[in-house]
Amino acid sequence: MKKLNLIYIILTIVLSANAKAVLNENFFQGKYKLNDDALHMYIGSTDSKKFGTFTINLGDGSTVVVPDLLYPVGKTVLGTRVLPVTDETADGSIEVDKILSEIMYGDAQANKEIFSVILYNHPEMHVTTFDKLNDALRTEMGITHAGSYIGGGRTRNAPVDYNDRMWEVAGYPAHIYAISLKGEDQEVINNNILVSLRILNGHNDGPVFPKDYKFDYFRTFNLKEVLDFYRAWIDPQFVRADINQALGFPHNYPYIKLLKEHPGFKTYCNEHITIAINLGLNLVHTREGYIDIWGDVLGSDLFDKAQIIFREVTKKEAQADAKTFNLLPMNEIANIKGKEIPVELLEKFKRPLWKRRIGSKILPLYNNPQIKKFAFALAWKPETAADIMANFIRLYANFTKVTVVRSSFAILSFAKEIYKRLGIFPDEFNNLAMRFIEKMIKQDIRLQSSKPLLELNGLSIGMLKAGHTHKKIFENNYFTALKKGFAPLLLGQPHLKKGIYKTQSTIKELKPQLAALEASLKADDSNKELIKKIKELQEQIKDLQASILVMNAQVKLIPLFEKMLANIKRATPTLTLSSNILSNKSILNKRKTAMMLKLNEDIPNIEELSLEDLAWMSFAIDVHKKDGAFSLMDLARNIQPKIDFNLQFDKKIKYVQYYSPPAIIHKIARNMYKDKDPDLVITALGTAFDREEVEEKSDYDKNDDNIDELIDSFKQLINE
């Protein structure tokens, strides 16, 4: 989602601000650290405090440092737990296995199954200028692949053969996360998710990976879709007549064929992991668990199928691992047998997510209409463009850190990307974006007028009486600076019209070239190079046409933006009253405060928040407050694609509403994404690095390690 910047910025507004002032430097926790060569490779220096952080140069000599790739390594410390791995050897991941077993089970030598999510990331992308954030993978937080680590040096991914089912982390480290459920034994959860993963990854040759994986459909947005995906995976006769009718397929066309062949149903990396997790937290892999979902007859039949498939996939898995890691002589590998589903262990899983949210009054569950509700009983809600942008803005374009002008331009600049992704015309986008920007500027005025000033002997503008001379001076200075900052937009009409004309001329030049290539293709319709050139030229023309729409929308925006600024200026005397000074009390007295504190549940003490934190929280409250049925954030999240999914393929157009990108796992672990099930807990456990990049600490003291804290937290989870 390389260019999801701006559009999401509007969503940023939406963001459930985590206003806590977090540490912005790295600490290497544990026995290991990166060696100097590795640090030079990743960040260009040996300053380990900068590792895992992202620096934004604002162009005026100032910088913003964002600790985006770090995670808690202590109660008040962010950092990285370095774990060395080596591929193609049986003991190459022993340090990882010990740490994961020690944390999950309280015993480093525990011979129990491991399930964890791994997120591959790019710490080498650690600095850029504000205008280049689009090119630095920041809407993805620098995280570009999700897979699973299951112990013994083995990984599972989509595509199935990614990294040859090993780590391959040289220059591309992988964070490791545990998935837990309050009140459940970690061994039970690990095993239940693993059954789902092994069947989905090992059967039917695994998921089919889409070409445009960063802009692909996410179809399992409710529990029914998750269950139907799995049923099709183990029952090749299963048919989705509703989908067949909508897409124009024969009535009895097997759903598994759509999942494997149709471009609307292919499975990208974190989509695969998300499906496995949602299955593992809802479908208990026992006969009773299947009957609860599908009823006596169908449930028993599907469980019988699952047992057979599980034996087959675990046999193939064990044989492949034996070859990869040279565990057995070749003549003994053929005798390896598959595993049985650990039913006796999984029978302890009494409260899957769906039972926690709906109970067991209507069984089988498959007949309950609630499973068709968006995100019902899923581990987390799929993200929209608004959610992704909200996170982007909070981290990288927060108006309290980069200025309100930069934040506003960031929002507006995403108009073209939103048009491409949802079909929303730029003028529609701009109208909604301005509502966010207006609220943002108002909170910035409150922020600036709440700051103590030396020339006022420590008083703030807000403390002065209404009508005070300094209030008028503040207002004039603020809006003079604001208009200067927005000058590229407010005075940009001649430049925009020139740009429109130039772009139209370029399109006129390209169209004859496209026509000539298409004519050549008729004589040689199998020429792959020619087909590639045609597609590239078509995309170039479409992009230029979108640019014209954006520029025309910006021309229309100018008078509307001027009017908005004038309205805000008229409201400034009220915004700078003493009753509007930012304070902890001003937040606590706000309506919807309970909601915001819930969104910011990781804030230990609201009285420690800075003025900037309070301004951001006030902004977040404003955009989450419902005005009638919806808040601004609701409006941004609820934007529908211009063309329905079922109609897009005949029209050869693609719009995507929902996403489950790899970074969502990290966001949940960092308390940055609140739309998750309240009983779900995701914990960052460490980061796998190639052993050549790692060295032992000379001053390691186990008493300073936070392993015991993590072990205690897992024990507490079971009892919640």
C-alpha cells in the first residue's frame, strides 16, 4: 500500500489516538545485540538507539523520530529482542525455540507445539523527507510480509514456497508474535490454530498468491466467509450458489475452484495468516466443535474429512522437513507417518470467540444470521483505507509534530490514490477531507493558544481576557502564517490549469502509440512483451487521466478552502477563550471521554500528557463524536467502492474496500489498533536475525531481562 498516504490521512483524523508519549529510541533486550557491521548495513551507523526507528526530515532543520518498528521489551521500554537463526540446520533456531517455549509455557525445554506470527520488515528504510514518505513503505510501517513460525526452523507462508519454508532473514529481519486468548491455555490455542494453518497451507497445494498482493481483495470479512473458505478447502463438492449466480458461473461450480482460480478470491500473505487465526479462534478442531458449527451430520462428515487431510498434510510436512534439515536417511523418510488432530487437548477449548460473543443458544452456529455481520467474532476488524491512514497520520503526519499545514497537504494529496482504490472522485474526497482539516486547525489553534509565552510572563493567550490586544495579534499572526503555508494551494490556480493542459497534451501523444501497439497485437496476439507494453501504456494513460481529475478538483477546492479558513478565523476568539485552554480537565470533562480513554487504554496516567498529546486527543474525540448516526470517522470508514465487487470483473476494473495487511498484527501488539476482539492478546516476543548479524552482549545481566514479566503475563492470561 505504498501510496495510501494521504487518503488515509483523512482517516488519520479518524484515528484512535494513542496519545501516550512513547520512547523514541531502541534498546536491545536480552542476551544478543546486532554487531557493528549489521548496524551499518541497516542504519548507516553503529548508534544502536536508532535501530527500528524512523526519522522524518521536515526540511527546516527539524526532525521527527518515530519508533515504529520497536515493541515493548519491558514495562516502560521499547526496543528489540535480538534472536539469531541459521537456516538448513536442525538446531539453527534453538535460541528462538527456547525463548518462545520459555515465554509461552514457562519452560525453555518444553516439548510443545509452537505457533507464532512472523512479520518481515525493513529497518534499512529508516529516514526520509516528509514529501517522500510515499516511497518509504510508511503506510505499511515498513512491514511487507507476514508468515508463521512453527518451531524447529520451519516457517509457513503464502506463497507456500516463500523462503523455502525457512527463515531467510539476512538483511530482512522478522518480528515474532504470540496469539493468545484470555482464559485459554496457550498450548491449546497454539495447537488449534496450527491445525487450521496446516490444513490451509498443506492441502490443495496451498493458497494461490495474487500478483497485485498489496491491492488485493480481502473476502473473509465475516465469520460465514471464513467458515465457507475452510469448508471449501476440505470439501471439494461444496458450492456457493449465491456467488456463482452473482459472478455468472454454473450453479454447481465448486467453491474451491473459485478460491484457487478466480482473481477475486486469491490469498495474499497476511490474508492467509488471518484466515488461519480466525478459524483457530472459532472452530474447535474436535468432532463436537464441528457439530456446534455445522450440525450433527454435516459437522461429523467435515470432521472426518479434516482428520484424513490432517494426517496427509502432516506426513508431507514431516517428510519435507526431514529432507530440508537432514533429519533422517533418505530410505527412512518414506516411512514417516502423519499426525492425528490432538483432540484430547483441544477438547479443553470450551469458549471460542463466537461463543463468547453470542453464546450457544442457536445451534448449529451456521444457521445463525449473526455470522454474516461484518467482523462478528473475528480476531480483528479488517481495515479500511481510513484505518490505515489514521495510523499513518498518527505516526508520521501528526499535526502537533509536523505542523497543521503539512498534515493538511498530506490528507489532500491522497485524492488520486483513493480514486484508484475506491472510485471516489477527488472532489468528493476533498469535501470530506476539509471537514477533518477544519477540526484539525481548530485544535491547533487551541494548542498554540494554550502554550505559555515568555513575553506574557508565562501566561498563555488563552489565559488573557476576551478582546485583549495580544489575542488579536495572535489571531493575525496565526492566520498570516497559515495562509503562507497554504499558498501553494490558495494561489495555485494558474499552475493547476497549466498542469491540466500539459497532461492533456501528453495523453494525446500517448493514445496513437497505444493504438499502434494494439494493432500490432492483432497480428501477434501471443507476444508477451507486446502485451506488457500495452498494459503499461494503458496504466500510464489512466494515471494521467486521474491526475487531471485531481487538478480540476483542486481548482474547485480553492474558494471552498478560503471560505473554510475564513469561518475558522471568525471562530478563533471563541477557540482562544480560557474555557478552551487544553488541560487534563478539559479532556476529562469532554463527552465521549470514556470512549477515548478506552481507545487509549495503554495510557497509564492522563495527567502526564503534554499539551500536544491533549491536542491530538481532542482532535481524535472530535472526529469520533457522532453527529447524528455517524461520526466523521464512520463516514470515512463506510465509503463504498463505486462499483460492486460482483460487477467489477466484467467491467475490468478493481476497487478494494477491506484489507488485512501484515502491519495490523504489529499495530495490535503496540495498542495502535483498537478494533479487535477484547479477549485477543498479541504479544511481540522478539526478532529473528541472521546469525551472521548477531553477537552476544558482554554485559548481559539476566536480572535486567523482561522474560519473567512476559512469562507472568501469559500465566495471567489463562486466568482472565
